[in-house]
Amino acid sequence: MKRFLITTLLASAFLLAPPSAWSQDATQTPNSAAYVPLEPEALNPEEVVSEIILVDMPASDVIDLLETLTGKIILRRQDITAKINFNSRGPLTKSEAVLALESILSLNTVMLTDLGGRFMKAVPATNVNTHVPEMITGSSLGLTPSQQIYAKIFKIDYLFAADAGSRIVQPLLSQNSGLVIFEKANALLVTDALINLQRIEQILNEADKAQSVRESIEFIKLNFVQAKEMQEQLENLIRVPLKNYLEGSTSVTADERTNQLIIVTHAPNMEIIRNVIESVDIDSAPLTSSEVFPLRQAKAEEVVPIIEKIITGQEEGREEDAKVSRDENGNTQPNQPPAPGLPSAPAAVASAASADSTSTLQFSNFVGLSADERTNSIVAYGTHSDLRTLKELIDKIDIPLPQVRIEAIITEVSLDANQASGFSKFNLDYSNGLTQLSGGLSGIKTTTASLANAVNPATQFGNFTLDAVLDMAESDNEIKILSTPSIVVSHNEEGVINVSQSRPFQTASTTYNSTGERPTTQDQVEYRDVGIKLTATPLIGADGSVQLQIEQTIDTVQTVDDSDDEDVNTRPIIGKREANSTVTVNNGDVIILGGLQENKKDISNTYFPIVGRLPVFKQVLSGKSETYTRTELIIFIRPTVLKTPEETKQLSENAIGLLEESEAVSDYLETNTTGDTYMEGSGLIKEKPGPKKKKKTGWTGRFRKTTDTAD
């Protein structure tokens, strides 16, 4: 029944075919402009044929039916063995029947190619490219859609051929179709069914177009901000804060040579970016500056290390805090990636966090300072906040230090065999570690040490003053005042009282004995200070107390005699007595340093005149006596605190007032000239002084005033 239906359909189609279709020119070729292949149209395409039902029909029988409908001769291979099944479910026109049969053959891997004229070729789809399918030049959109295989070159104008082939054409190709990319010619060669070529051509026509310019380019000249710095700020803003306000992508490039920005973005974005740039690019005070801080009291080379230690400590603290923060973040969230859809923190946010963490610090990373010893100034560099902080710190350091006037009376007391200490000469009895006044000031005790004894006149000795020491020295020949120095020392500075002489000492002796000459002796002499040296370093407390670090050194010249012959030269040596002590006293207290005793042995020889030195009478007419003396050095020290310059000035005025020529000295200090004032010893006598005044008998000095009376 099926065979009969197909035979009847083929016969009717052949009989109805016009003779013109049989004699169709097989050598038709494309014109020079574009070649459009001849489609295998059906004979009488609008004629209706009966329902087509194909059940497991060999492909060769279907090709026979197609030959009957089109009037074409279809060449085929004998290995085409596909079985075709199709049901039209009703009558079809011949053109519809041709399209249906071509499509069903293509679906079963049988491809038809037109050879031109009355001939076509049916080949397996896997070998379609090797059978040289017909090339379509020009547009394929005007052809009747079919499943016949053709080749077509698509010239790409605006897209890249490689991108268009891989992203657009490749996904649209049928199975076993071919695609060749010509990158240099920027073209595509596609081999596929006509209906698919038409679809590819339509898509490429829409995609391969010149893009409309949506972005605008603008060059913005910067006046105050560096282009590179502005670029970084804009990029940070574009990534997060301005992301929701800008369309598309925005590119910012800095041209450092001309200090301008090149902005590429959508036109609506340009106004926003321009407003940001204009708000930032303004004339403002520089971030950093320098300043010179002159010092009046402190030394610049001593202040700079103090401030540098503070700055270094803050930097180390900041680094330690950052390390702890990193460790804590690493421990709480180890290897935890950011949540999907959430952007990572940009550099701007990180910088802001860093700025917040350092906002509590006193100094920034820009601060630096150096000492100028020539002008005693500190040259500082940093932000305005740094300079303000430095000024406040320097003002607190560069303040006048309180001073101490140290008055001393250095006495030497001669002791007899029954005296253990020289304190008794000053009515101070020493027994069992206690020093007590005797005589008029007896009955008050204070603990003392052998080398440093503190006496408090206000609460312990009452009227015991340095004047009392002077009075005792006048009345007692065994008390000898060696010196009464007075110095003014600043807080924590070293003051030195040196009462000594520079004495020569032979350090070496060299004898030269040349042949034929008398021996020559050359001595090497070195001068050394011998005497009393007192060093005091005061530390002034807030309550007015004074802590004194006292070092006293006493050098004396002694002789060493290794021979019993008095005519033999003795060798001088330096004997040293030294004591260090630290004592804390109130303002105006008297400190007594004692206990440094010395035993001296004096040998004296007596001779009878002339004959006493003769060897024969020497032993009979000469004599030798030895005298032993013991002395103790007692030093009285009184520190007086001078907290203000006014107190120092008042002290100077009081000292000048005690001078005999006090008026002349005051006038000279005020006018810097002698004027008509008579100054004794100056050689400038312009006005005779008045009658001389008699001074009362008594000690004169800075410790007490003397009253004068006129003749």
C-alpha cells in the first residue's frame, strides 16, 4: 500500500511537470556582483498533493520523491541508509512538501547541495564540507529557506572576527557544520544549512554595527592638588561611595607632566566628578610646615633627645596596637573569605580606619626635629597639630630652673691630744652619735654623722648661724678660716668651690752622660692643683627642701724621707682626703661637714753657729726636735633657695650694699659709666670723697653688716 502511494505520487508529479523544467540550463553561474544559488523549487508549487505518510522508508526512496516534486536529478551515494518516518497529517502544497522532505533528510544526516542546473547532490552530513557546497555571495535573506547546505563568507566591519565567531556564530551552528575564521581579513566562512545561514546573517547584521559613543572624555587641569593624589582619591570614591550614583564604568588617568586628569565616563557622570574635583582642588594651608623654637633656659641638644624618645615611644605603641589588632582579626576569623555578593573593603576604607586608629596619638608620622647648637634653637617639621603640640611641650621644658645659693665657711681646727673632734671648738659636743651645743646654746641635740652633719637653725639650734662661726674664729686662735666662698647653682647642676694652688711636682728625671762630657740631668715637672675642692649638686624639691650631693677633696703636700740624714733630699707627695655624702635639708639649714683630720710631723734641726755644722762637732753642737700636730677640716654649708629671678636680683643688691663702694658700683651698673663718681683704684678721681667713715671693730663680710660712723 505504501509503495503504491509513493509510486502514484511520483507519477502524477512527473506528468504535471512542464517541459521547460526538463530543459533548465545547468550552467547558470552567478553574476559579477553577487551570486544567489538557484533553489530547487517545486513544479507548480501551489498545487496541492495528497497526504504524505512515510514509514521506515529508505532515504533513497525519499530522494526519488523529491526528484519528482522538483524535477531535479539528485546524485547520491550508495551508503545512504537512513530510514525516514514522516506524516504530513493532511494535504500539502508542492513547495511545502519539498521543504518538508529536505528538512527530514537533513535531520537524518542527509544533506542536499545544489550543483547548478538540473543536478543536485545528496551526501552524508559528516562529509558535507568535502563535497564543495555551493558558495553564496551577497545576502542569503532573499532566498527561500531550506535545509540545503551552502557556504557563505561574512565580512565583519566593527567586531573582531575571532570574538564574533566564538561568541555569536559558534553557538548557532548545526551539527557537523563548519566555521573558519580569517583574522587578517576579519571575516568568517560558515558552512551550514541555508535556513541557519540566514539566521546567522540576521544576528550579525544587528551585532556588527558601529557603537554609539556614550562616554565623554574631559581633561581637567588641577591647580593645587597633585594629579596622582587626586586620581587615587577619585578611584577610591568611585569604587564604593559614588558607585550608586555613577552609570557604567569610569576611567581616571593622571598626567603628572601637565598636572591634569583625563576622565572617561558617561556624560551624566561628568558633572558629579567635576563637582568632587572642584571641592577638593582648592587653595588650602599646606599639610606640613616648619618652625624654629628658640630656647632661653634649656639647651637644645638636651631637649631634642627627650622629645624624640616621646615620639619613638608613640610610634612603637602604634605598631604594637596594629600588630595586636591583626592577630585578633586572624584568630577570630581565620581564612574566612568575604560573603558572596559583598565587595571587599577598598583602600579608602582601610586608610580611614588607619587614620582613626592614629587620631589619638600626639604626633603624626611627619614630625621631625633637630637641634641648632649655634642659636640654641630647635628646628621642627610636621603638621600644624604637631607644631602646636611641640610648642606646648617645649614651653613646659624651657623654664627657668630654681637656683640655690651655696655659702660655705671652710675652717681648720687645731686639736690637742685630749680632743677627739673639732666640733667642741664651736660649742658642739660629740658623743654617742649626738652633737649638742654647750655654753650659751646648750641643751639642744641633733643626730650627726662623722662626715656630714645637718643642723637646723630654725628648730634645733635656733640662733646658730654662719655669723656665729665667724665670731668663734675671731675669739679662738685654734680656729683658722681658710676660705668663705659663695656660689649660685641651678637645679641639678654641679657647683664647684676650688681653693687650691697649682704646685710643681717632679714626675721624672733623666740623666744624659756623653763621652768626654759631664753628666746632664733633665727633670720633668708637672703642675697639679693642691688644696680644697668642694663639689655640690643640688636637687630642689617642691616643698623647698634641698638635697645636696657633696664631694669634698682635700689635697696636701707631704714629704717622704727614707734616710736618717737630714741633708738627703726628701720626695714630696700629695696626700688626699676625700668624702662623699648626700644630705637633704630645708631651705636655709646649715650643713656641717667634719671628721677629715690630718696628723702632721714636723722635724726641726738646731745648730750651733758655724761650728755646729762641722763634722767633728755636729753630733755634739746640734739638736733635732719633732713636733706632732693634728688638725681637722670642718666645713659649714648653708643652701638658700632662689626660686624666682627677683630673689636672685635682691640677693645681688644685698651683696652690693655690703661693699664699701656700694654706691659707686650701683651707679656703674645702672649707667654703665663711672660718671663723676670716685672709684678707689680706678685711677679716675673726678670728685673727692667726703670724710672717711670709721668702721666698728668686728668681722666684715657678706654674712653681716657693719655700722659706720663719721669722724
